[in-house]
Amino acid sequence: MNPARHSLRTASGEELVHLIHETPPPELLPVLDNPSLDEKSLCLLLQRKDLSTDFLQEVLLRRRLLKSYQVKKALALHPHTPRTDGFRLLRELYLMDLVQFAISPGTLPDLKIKAEEQVINKLPHLPLGQKITLARRAPARIAGALLAEGQKQVVAAALANPNLSEAQVLRVLSRDKLPPVVAQAIAQHEKWSHVYNVRIALIRQPSTTLTAILAFLPELTISDLRELLAPGILPENLRHYLQAEIQRRMRNSQRQAAPAPESKPSETSASDAKKLGGEGPDTRVRNVPESDPSEPQ
């Protein structure tokens, strides 16, 4: 019998830990038959990212090994776990482990989406405190779903979440029935209220207050104002304000384009000269009488 294979089947304690770390992946299979392979040592083994899909498939076939939640979690998080088994294991993970899985770098996109969907499906049944915790750290899709629910404390936490993306905020604002507190919070937020596309989405959102809309209109381009005036986008009472804003801009443009009035040259009139004390400057040459030689000098 191969001594290395025998050691993998019989080792325990520190020796088993050493073999788990040092044995090349193709030679690891016998360790699954080791009676000393407990939950802790198996989870240590499953931390190795170089394990093959075939090896992980063998682990999945050993039902006695799958009694542990931590083992299931390690298998679900492993990048080489077969896709079908990965989807099945995700359904058994706790909420926060699903969130951690969704934000882990290197998670396959389809598994990430599946994990996020599972979390979103659980949201209506979660207590407020757990929702606030999730809103602070969850991935963008989950944060957006929490934002749309409209609970004031959750809304504030979701808007401060660094993972929340512009795309998710726009998706929330595109909803027909959005709690007014959501639109109000976004319109007043120090970050999101200054994002141009978010301002346009707020104007289109029925639950946005008129005060907020009027504050955003001067910041929009003429072309976007005209686009918003297209039939069916805004109610008639709002269209009136957009038309007024466009007319105001056009009047301002016309004023700026008009030539400045020419200044008249200054003229010194006769009356001005009189005021200065005479008929004006005397440019005539006066005849000065010559001295009489008979007069004494």
C-alpha cells in the first residue's frame, strides 16, 4: 500500500492537519475515508482553493460529512463546487451567510444573483433591526430592495450604504407605487440629490414633492426639459412649470445675445461753455498795441 495514501486514511491531530495543507490535490481523496476527519479538519481542507470539482463531488456524495452546517457553507462558498450543487446548498445557508457570499470577491455572477434573490425573498419577514443591519452592508440589489420598502430608518441606512449604485437608485425611483418617504429622502440626500440622472428620475417620480421638483428644474438642460414635456411623461400641472422654465431660459439667452447700446460722445455745448464763464475758449489773436517811443521807458 502506498505509505502516503495510508497516512491520509489513518493520520490524526497535527499530522492530519499537516497532510491537509501539504498533500497535492490529486492525492487527497483517501483523506475522506479517515475516521479522524471531523468537521473542523474538513472545513480546513475545504478552504483550499485548488481542490478539483471531482474531489468536491466526492465530498458531496458522503452524506455523513454533510450533516454539518459549516461544511455545507464551505462547499457553497467554494469556487469549484459543481453549479447545480452550489444552487442547492445556497438554499440552506443562513441570511447573513448569503449576504457574505453575495459580496465575496470572485463569486460567480449567477450564484451571486441567486443568493441575492434568496435574501430579497426573505426581507418581508425580517425584524426592523435586521433590516437596518442589512441595509448598511448588503450588496446593491438587496440595498435597493430595502430602500423601496420605505421604512424610514431602513431608507436612511440604505442610502448611506457604499454598495448602493446609481442604477439601483434609478430602479427604485422608476416604481409606480413608491412610498413618498423614499423620494423625499433621496431628494434631500447629500450625495444622491446631486446626481443628474437621479434628479431627472425624481422629477418623473409621482411621489416627489413639488418643492423638490422646482428646485431641480434650473439644473436641467433645455433638451432634457423638452424631453420631459413629451406627452405622457408628466402630469399637466408639472408641464406648466417646465414650460415656464424653458421660456425663462430663452428670455435670458435673448438678453445676453442682444447688442449693448452704444454710448453717445460727449459734447461741449455753448451753454456748457457759458456755465464755465464765457462764450467758450477764445482762440482769436489779440492786437497788442506797440509801445510809443516818446513815452518814458
